Amino acid sequence: MPTDISGITCKHVCCLGHTRENPGNYYHEYFSVGRLFETYSDVLHPIAKANIEPSCLNENIQPPPLKRLQGRPIMTRRRELGEPVSGIKRSSTVKCITCGFVHNKRRCQRGQC
């Protein structure tokens, strides 16, 4: 029986059951079991190797050329597992040139320093 997404039987099918009509009169022949068997009745046979042209049997097959990927390229190489990180990260605080306190020159208020 046809159902909708929730799994409840469609109201159209319920009406057919109530009136005791044949549901085969209301769906297309394309969806019948007979058409399903007709679709898959033919058997596909594999091609024998003797029929293949010699140019198709080339053993030296090359991969397709690499394309440059979109986006910004990676500048540093990716480290392997267990490889130590080189260099020490240094962090520094910004000091004002004028008064030497911890702010930059733009935020300096000379009267309050």
C-alpha cells in the first residue's frame, strides 16, 4: 500500500479500500510488476577479450594531470607525527613609545600616564 513520509497510508488508497475498487485502475502501467520484469529480462553478456582492439590494451596508463586547487596555497609544510616543533613562539606586549606603558601610541593620553 502506498504511504506518505510518516508511514501512514495515503488517504486516496484508503478511499479505494472503502469503495472496494481495484487499485490497478488508478496507477500507470509503468509501475506494474510486469513492466519491472520486462525491464530486467534482457541479460548483458560480457565482451570477450579477443574482440578488444590492441590499442585498448595499453599497459602504460597515466593518471590525469593534476589541477591547481582553488584557494590560498599552504605556505608551511605539514609536520609528521612525533616531529618536534621548531622555534619558540615569542609573545610581546605593546608598549607606548612616548610613555612606556602597556598601550600603543594612538591610545596614549599623556596627561593621565
